[in-house]
Amino acid sequence: MKTRLLRRSLTALLLLAISTIAIAQTTREEVLATPEKAGGVYYAYPVPPEGLPTTAAPAGYQPFYAAHFGRHGSRYLISARDYSRMLQLMERGDSAGVLTPLGRDVLRRLRLVWQEAEGHDGDLSPLGVRQHKAIAKRMMRNYPGIFTPTARVTARSTTVVRCVLSMAAFCESLKEEIPAMQITQEATNKYMPYLNFHSKRSQEYTSDEGPWRPDYLAWEKEHVRGERLIKSLFTDPKFVYKYRSAKGVAWSFYWIAVDIQDMEIKGVDFFDLFTPDELWDIWQTFNYSFYVKDGSYPGNGGLLVANASKPLSDIVERADRAIADGINGADLRFAHDGNLIPLAALMQIEGCFGSQLDPKLFYTAFADFKVAPMAGNIQIILFRKPGDTAAPVLAKVLHNEKEVAIPAVKPLAAPFYRWSDLRSFFLSQIEKSKPLL
């Protein structure tokens, strides 16, 4: 029996090590092989493959509680103007007779995209709804017993509509399976202080006057260049510069290109406008900004990661309450990439808290599309042994539904931790954050 348990533990450790190595490593080849990943936080949620192994709990243990923190699902670009101003520029070029054959084809594509995007400023897309409904169904399937007709389930969202609708989709999916289950859904300013917390010091750092800005602008100037792109679309580049800069055109077509994956439109693509080097460079620039302004970049002094102490405190408090009350249930939270990225770093989820000062190597320490894709999420599943009050409560941590390690904490048998051990580590992280808030 002990031999079988040891073998199972070693196998689980090996599988977990392989998966976390994959999370940590990012290469140019990986991004260019799947150009949608170059969208960074616009990367549509990577659906776990059917049959993704879920490590069985130790003998006698059953899941009873889920702590969830998720980003809203796929959305349209924040402002419809991000689409319309490029459409207007191309329309002007067409009227002036200065579009190349490629330019005329791009205008055709933009008109098709605008038919769907018009009026959808930052709105949750239908794909975003489907993502959250599917995540909820998989949670129920993988961890039966958490959700029952008598389970205590709360759902809280930031007041941003795309988050509210993401919450509604998730909860609707749960109710479709168990109609009798009661779910308290709230989207109110009351919970914003922990769902979307940003300290004054961190806001000062991330502002356009922050110390990170000069180095970032120098990097952007070198790596985001639209001159070649403009020449491929317009016979007279000077025509474009009356309305937009080369950098502005490059960014605009990048946004449109990477957000197509989050929309319903099919058969339209803009990745052909960029060379592999251009796409890699512009993703590195996008990734740079998220790492420096939301992540564990050592140059920000931990100010951004410290913001996550608020939601992590709520996660610990509510998990403790569920354990003390002896109930089955879940606490579901819906927020944004700027909340999920610091939380993953503060929890020290494998692959999410890298330290790198050299911008040329940022991608080796942090990859935005891995940490916070659309509908990205962190789940902590708690397990207990019914009838054995002396048995410790166990916990498993999932990032985007994949079992992950917390390297700073010794597992009981990977991927399972004693909740008391995880809890102590999380509380120590929260305590370290207090001077920075």
C-alpha cells in the first residue's frame, strides 16, 4: 500500500513538474506558431483538452469548497473607436486613390469587422459568455460534491458590465445543472476595495509620469515601427502621416488583429499584415507593459503585487469560514487582468512570479497570455475526509484549470497541500505587502 502511494506521489510530482516547466518557458517559436498568443491578454481562453488529467485526491478525501478568482471573458476592444478610426483612415485613402491592392483588401476586411464591432465598446462577446459557462461546467464535473442543492455559493463582480455578465454566465451554467441551488450574485462598490484594489502608491508608479515610462518609451520606439506596414497599404505614405503616426497605425492594426479571436466573425484575419519579427516585437512591448505595471518586475518594488493582498485576504477568510461552518459551497469572484496578474504573483504560482530586470529577457520571466488570457482564473479546491475530524483539510491550486505548484510550500503529495500550510504562506505574503499599500 505504501509503495503504491509513493509511486502515485512521484508520478504526480513528475507530471506537475512537467506542466509547470511548460508554464514558465516561453519562446519566440511558440508565440509565432500560434499568433493568437501574440495578443497577450487578448488571447482567447485556452480550453483544456478533453481528458486533461485531474489528480485523484488521497483515499477518503472529497472536495467540498472552491475559492475562485476569474477575469472576465473575451471582449471587444475597449473603444469602438479603435476599429472606426482605422476604417476611416482606409476609407479616406480609398477616396484619395492611394490604397495598394493589399490596402483595398484590408479595407474590405475592416468593413466586415465593423459590422460586428460597432457599438460594442469593451463589451463581453458571445465567446466570453461561452467561456465562463464552460469553466463552470468543468468545475462541477471535476469536483462533484461542491455544488449541491443546499450548497452556499456567493458570486461577486466588479461593477464593470463585462465582469457582471461573466459572473451571470458562470452562475447560469451552475443553475442549469442544479436549479434548486441558491447563488447570491452581487456587483456593487461595496466589494471593489478588494476585487479591484490599487493603492495610491501603485497608481503613481503606473501613471504616465511613473519612473518606468522613459525606458518603456525607448523600448517602444525601437520595437514598434509601422513604416513598412504603411507602405504595404498606401502608395503615398505621406497621406497617412496627416492623420496618424507610424507607431499609431502599427498599434491599431495589432489591436484589431489580436482581438478577432474574441469575436464571432469568421474567415477574417489581419496577422498577414505583420512580419514574424514585427509581431514578436510588438508582443514583447505589450508584455513589457503588463510585467512592469502589474507583475513581479523587481523594478516596481513589489507595489503592484502588494495590491493582491486584498483579494487574497478575502480568499483566505472565506475559505476558513467554509471550513469552520462545515458546509459545501464556493465563493466566486470576477474582475480584470490587472487583478489576476498580481494575485498569481503574490500567491507565487509557478510561472507567474518571475524576476527579470533586462527588458530583452522579460518574456523569459513573464508571459501575459499564460497568466491572464481572457477568462483566466485561479481556483483553490479544498478537500476533507468525512467522518474524520482529525484529518487535515487539503487544498489543490489550479491556474486556468491546470494543477499548479506553489514552490514556496511543501506539498503533502503533489498537487495536494495541507490547507494550513498554504494558509500560513498566504498570510505571510499578505503581511509582507502591508508596508507597500
